[in-house]
Amino acid sequence: MKNSIRKDWKLIESLIQEKSKVLDIGCGEGELIKQLDKNLNADTRGIEIDPELARKAISAGLNVVQGNAEDDLNQYSNQSFDYVILSQTL
């Protein structure tokens, strides 16, 4: 399964312009936003419902909040991001 996710990430990365503002909903431990930050110099944020995964992402220095997208997206104003990702979330 890890290989298919990595292929998915490469495709996502190819669709995003450098230095974009990106929100990853259901970011898990934040590996995708880490990749986008590194390879595209993107301004990345993440939201993750699982407290343990969110904690791991935060402890890795990523800008992630623990929360439910249905309830917690209102903390961001409209048009805060150039891209919003829902990869493997639904």
C-alpha cells in the first residue's frame, strides 16, 4: 500500500505550483505536507482527526492541528489556500 500512496503523492505534487499555500485534510503523520514543503517550498498546513497521528506530525515540527474537518475548517478564512488536498481521506 505504501507504493500506491507514494505514486499518489507524486501525482499530487505534479499538480501544485511552487510556493503555494496548501491544506491537507486528513494529513495523518504529515508525510505528504513534509514532501510538498521540501520539494515545492509550499506553505503547508494539515488537519487530522486522529489525536495520535496529529501528535506525531506536530512533534515532527509540522503545522498540523488535531480536529474534525467538518467542524474545524471554520478556523481558516475563505480563500486561505491555493490547494486543499483530500488524499485517501474519503
